[in-house]
Amino acid sequence: MVTARKSLGDYMLEKGYISPEQLQEALKAQQNTHGELSKVLIDMGLPARDVYEAKAQEMNVGFWDYNTFKPEAGAVNIVPEHIAKRLNVMPLKKEGAKLWVAMADPNNLIATDQIRLVSRCAVQGVLGIPEQIEDAIAKNYGGTTVEGIPGSVAPVKGGMNPMKGGGTDILDGDAKATMAQAMAEFGARGDAAKDDDDEDALTKQVEEAPIVRLANAIIQQAVREGASDIHVEPDRKGMRVRYRIDGVMHETMQMPKYLQMPLTARFKIMSDLNIAERRVPQDGRIGIRFENKDFDLRVSCLPNLHGEKIVARILDKSSVMIGLNKLGFTPEVQTQLEELAQQPNGMILSTGPTGSGKTTTQYSVLNKLNSIEKNILTIEDPCEYQLSGITQVQINKKAGLDFGKALRSFLRQDPDIIMVGEMRDLETASIAVEAALTGHLVLSTLHTNDAPSATLRLIEMGVEPFMVSATLVGILAQRLGRKICVNCKEFYEVDAVELRRFGMRTDANSPEKVQLARGRGCEMCRQTGYKGRIGFYELLRMNAEIAEMVIRRAPLADLKEAAKANGMKELREDGLIKILECQTTPEEVMRVVFTAGY
């Protein structure tokens, strides 16, 4: 049985640290500031100790209070002062080969790795109050030297000091220079070029500083450049690293073959995967904190002809907090979507290919709906984002927990709103439809090319047409395209007739010329002319006419015409709006929206 972990607010209520009215006020303040709930509660005047004790229970880690447990001298001597100050951590005690360490973020795997490397101990992180950790460092180290300079403090490169409330940097200094240095150090080893299958030797290699720094630098550089995915790919003579930036792949570096096994194993260890298993695919996760932001890396390891390919999807946990108004909706579509989300029951679907931002949109809707009055449940595989105040359940196939079983249980949990990560089969779709019919608002995703096709897809899965028409209230199709780089944007004019393919009217009352924009290419945008992404949307709202057409299985073309008559703008038309607003280019809309026969 899978038990949903309680949120910080629930723990505070349970322990009597806060009243329901205070929690509601804090949640509203969090939605406005998009900050952490713990910081909001402390700013409201609640004791930091109570807040962090509840936060430790939410994170399922131990809690340390300096007033009740003093660090042991034997533990303090293991971790150098400059490391403790830079990472804002406090060694507490040593038990055998395990070192207990108070940290502002015990789930920060990168910081834990650095402590383990310098201490040569297994690290058990516990949550501490950041200000108490700073005080403990000052009291217990007492001015030891760094690099031979009495009383000095090691500088934090990159303009960020983790001791002042920021996150722990993945790695100091320039990531590309660190990659080159780490490769040179590892290449200088006498046995570095061996393709060694000895597990003990491989385990020893992946624990060495050069490989650790190289893996960390690859992650750091990807996050800094705004990549959505990291690809570490072996081939016959070596391996390469590529980043997907704004939806397009870019090669970052080529590496020698002797780094393949230790680097692959390093990513597998960070993801808690089995490094001895190289014959079957594996999936894992890495949690990091970088520049005061939390990221999850969803890691997939795929055996292939030349070794194992590692792909890490980078999920920015804060991206769901940016609000619907920053996802690229036109005011008209955003208003319509918000109206649909206020329905007491029914089903709202997001459709599009993988990587089109469906989950971000769904969570942005949930974030807007989230309040103390609503019971919101989600079932996902895996849980990509975490929202306070929402019960999130993750699929566990080994334990027998699938979408169907979780959804059946959800209906006994008195929900108001249910989010299903993806409708993959008839069982999931049928239970979701049943939930929508019995007074719940259901959000889910589906893989179709446009909004009208979603109705046919549900019918093809086996859902009865009358059930589809009775439950669906709206379908949002979407794509993600690149935005023009603001640093090198330039304007030009074209004949309006060239935009007819996007739905541009060229009658007698239309202008002959229109002003568009494009990027020249600069260092900021890697000479591509694009930086950042924007959404293109197509919102179908159900009405009596469309519902009747679904029941009688009308052709797709007829459904599209009825939806357009009801106010739906097609993806290409929404793309035209962004073209004329000089946010993107015609070529980019063509790339992500147009398909054969459109």
C-alpha cells in the first residue's frame, strides 16, 4: 500500500503550530510570491524551529536543533572549514563509517557527494535551520585556515554565496573548463584507458574526484544554458554530450572512449541505479539545487550497440509556479481556459506530442485552483513536480499500483479535482470518465495532433461516444516553439500574402506589408537567433452541436469546422498571432505546428 506523504502545511496543522486560517493566508501569500511555504510561514512570524521541524517530516529526514544537540569534535575535524562554510553544512557526529551532517537541503545530492569525497564517509543528511548552521560553524571551527591564509574564508565563485540563503552551487568555476581539467586528470592515470569490467575497479573509478567533477560539470552547464535534456551517447570510438535547448539538439563536447564506463556508471550511481546491470533499460532520478532553485533530473539508461546511453530530462520545479499568464496564452484563450477550470465537474484534456509542455500547463491550472477548500489528488508516472497542499501519488508497478487501481481508490478519497498524468488505456480512460460523471473535475493528457482529434482518440480507445460528449468540457492542444532572442532581434517587412498559409487575410482591407522580426544570432543565443520558448495553443470548448457530432461519430473535418464556428483558433492561427507580435518567426511556427496535409 502506498501512503501519500503529508505536506508541510498538514504537519503544521497536525502539531498545532498553525491554525487553518493562518495556513490559508500563507498559501495565498505563497501563490502571490511563488516562494517556498516555509519561508512564507517564517515571514508571518512563526518560530523557525517549528517550521523546519515540520519541513523535515515532509522531506522524510531527521531534524537537528543546535540547542538540543551539540556537534562532536571528532565529526567537526573530518570536514574542512572552507567546505562547511561554502556548502553551509555542519558535521554533527560520526558512527563507524557514517557521518551525520546538518544541511539546509539534505536532498542535495551534489553537496552530499562533495562532503563524502572530503570525509571518506557515508553521509547521512539531516535538516537544519540555515541560520543555526551558520552560527554552529562560527562557534565550532574558530578561525581555521584556508589555503594557508589564517582566518580566511574560501571564496564562492560564480557570484553566489550559499551561506546567504542561496542554493548550493553544483560546482565552482566555469563548467567547460572543469570538464576539460577533469578529463585531463583522469586521462593521466595509468589505467584510465582500460575498458575494465571489474566491478570493484569501476566502483573505485566513479568515486574519484575527476569523474565526480566531470559529471557535476555536465549537469551544471546544462542547467545554466537552459537545456531541457542531457544526452550522454557512446559510439564506436568515443562518446559525445548533447543538450536539447529550446527543443533543438546541440552538441556540447566529444569525449574519449576511456571515459565511457566510469562516466556512465557515475550517472547511474547518482540516479540510484544498478551499475552492474548493463543489459536492460533502467530509470532513476537525481535531485539537485542550483542557484537557489530546485531541479529534478529524470534519468533513463538505455543499452545499445556501443554501451549505455544516458538521457536526463531536467525538470525545473519552479516552472509550474510561473502562472498561466506567462505560458504564452492570448488573453482570450487564457480567459476561456480559466472559465473551464472553474467547472464543478467534467474533463479537461491537454494534447500534443512529448515535450510540448502539457504537464506544465496542467500543473499551472492546478496551482491556480489549489486552495484550502479543495481536495486535489494526482496520479502520475512519475511525479514531475511537487505542489504543496496537493496529494500526489506515483505509479509503482512493482508494488501493483497502476493508474486504474489508484483512480479507483481516489474515488473513495472524497476528491474535488483529480489529475491523471496520461490516459494510456481503456481502463484509465473509463475510470476518469466515470469520475467526471460523478461530480469531479478531471484533468489529463492525451497524445493527439490537434484538439478535435482527442474525441476520436477516446472513442478508438473504447470509450462510448455518449460518455465522451457527456464529460468533455474542453480540449487544449499545444506546441512549444522558440522565441526570438531579444538581444539580437531585428525587424523587417514582408508581403502580407506570404502569411496566408497561417490564416492571414489578404482582402482589399488588409495591409500589403507587415512588420516581422528575426534574430541575427549572438553569443547569448548560441548564434541561433532564438532564446527561450513560447506556447502555441488551440482550445476546443464543447457545446451542444459538437457533443451531438461526437455521439454520431462525425468526420474530423466536420468537428474542426464546428469547433472553429464556436471560437476555436487553430494552432497555426495562434502561431500567426505570435508572428505578428514579433515573438517568433514564420519558420519556427512551420517547424513545430505544420504537418503533412494540415
